[in-house]
Amino acid sequence: MSNYLQTILGFARPVHLWTWLLFSGGLALFSLVSLRFLYFDSVFCGGDTAGAAPGECFYFLRSHVARLGIKTHLWCILPSSILAGAQFIPVLRRPANVRIHRVIGYASIVLALAGTVAVLPLIRHAFGGELAAQAVTALLLVLFLIAQVAGYAGSVVSLRIISTLTAVAISFIGGYYSAMPCDKINFAMGSREETLQWYPECSPYFTEDNVFQKAVVDADLFGPNLMQLAAALNLTYGMSAWLALVFHVVGSELYIRSTLRPVGFKKDVRKSG
Ligand code: HEM
């Protein structure tokens, strides 16, 4: 299978195919699978676990700007990432396909820019809204706007893998927790009764004695309520995004050096011969 893929996509060596899958192709596949989120009301914010992490839609749905932001992000960034993954396939980089390569490149960049700017109104509350999460999301935004390197873009997939694995680990270790606002918990749980059953400390929120009341939620991916899953994912996002970013910056450099140098070298040899 990998030999077949290597041949039809035009990779010279298996290691190049695997590096592409890791840094660009994986992003394209992730984006293909995520296209279902374009059904915003029925799938992404549809209420079950198939869409956004529990509670995230509380912020997306309560303001028009945030709603527009996440919708624009998904509608632009997903097609852009699919196109960007294709750009690194050697058959599309051959001289005969240079026009296709150019059109895909421009389309991908324009969509990526629009999809990235659209994240601005989401930064404050995304992935739990911790300061480390805000900082890394803002950094990704800046990197995307100035660098436009598809290899860095792959970090959004790696971060989800690292975040899920770390969430599993902290769920087994136990003792990790996160403070969450009661309005968000109430939105995700769907009723006052259920919210108070799990988090009685939210009572001042419902009596309006403190509309900003928070509750402490155990981080546990396998816990009995969805907020525990959300707490585990929120806690691990900041750290995972930083790690994934470093990993991809280094990986992209190695990939570019190992695939581009020999081409230039051969050209020079031919010219001089
Ligand atoms: C490179 C391509 C990207 C892809 C394929 C992508 C994909 C997605 C997807 C599928 C979601 C839906 C929720 C989820 O799966 O967690 C999402 C949400 C989000 N993305 Fe991206 N994204 C990309 C780049 C970025 C960048 C560069 C930033 C930061 C500037 C960013 C920030 C966000 C934010 C803040 C959310 C909302 C998360 C939440 O609160 O649940 N994304 N993205």
C-alpha cells in the first residue's frame, strides 16, 4: 500500500512519503474528516460529542461575531488545508503541472488568511480560555499570517493527538482539575437540575447572587459527565499546542532541507555538465 502511494504520488523515497503524511498529508486528511463540521447547527453545535468539545458552543452561539468567526474559520481553513496538503505532493510539483500548482497555491493562501483572521474573536474563550491557551492560539494566528508554512499548519493535528493522549494520561493519574464558569456548565448540561446535581456550588449562579460563579471540575476523559471530558481537553490544550508547534517547526526545516537540496544539486550538476 505504501509502495503504491509512493509511486502514484511521486515520492522518491518512502521516508518522504511518511514525512509528508506526518506534516502535510495528515493535516489534509484531518481536514477532510472535519468537513462534517460545516453542518454547523446539526453537527458542530448539534449537542452531542460528535462536534465541538462540550461547552465550546456556549461561546460560539452567544454572539454573532463569534458565530461568524468560527463558521468562517471552518469554511476557509478546511478547504485551504486540503489544498495545502496537495501542494507538497511531488507529482503536482512537476513542471507539467506548474499551472495547477500555482492556482492551488493562491487559493490555499487566500483561504488560509481569511480562516486565520476569523479566529480573532474566539481567542478569549477557546479551549478553556486559559492564559497559556490564549497565548499559543494568538501565536499560531501570527505565525499563520506571516509564515504561511503548511508544515507548521500540521501542528493543529499533532496538538490534538498530544492533547488526547495527555488527557488519557491525566485521567488515569487523577487529581487534575479545572475551574469552569457555571453558565458554560449549564449550557453544556442542558438543565439547571443536572448542573446542580453535579455542581451544587453553582447555586449562586441560578439565584443570581453571583452570575460569574465557577465550579471545580475534575479532569477525567472517562468521567460520568461531559464537563469532565471538557476539563481534561482544556487542561491539556495549552501544553500540547506549544509542544506540537516546536515539533513542527523543527520537522518542517528537516523536511525542506532533505527534499529540496538534492533537486538544486542535480540541476547545478546538469548545468555545469
Ligand atoms: C491549519 C489548519 C487548521 C485546521 C485544519 C483547523 C481546524 C479546526 C477545526 C476542525 C476546528 C473545530 C473544532 C475542533 O476540531 O477542535 C477548529 C477550531 C478552532 N481553531 Fe482551527 N484549524 C486550523 C488552524 C487554526 C489556527 C492557525 C488557529 C489559531 C490561530 C486555529 C484556532 C482555532 C480555534 C480558536 C478554534 C475553536 C476551538 C474551540 O473553542 O473549540 N485554528 N479548527
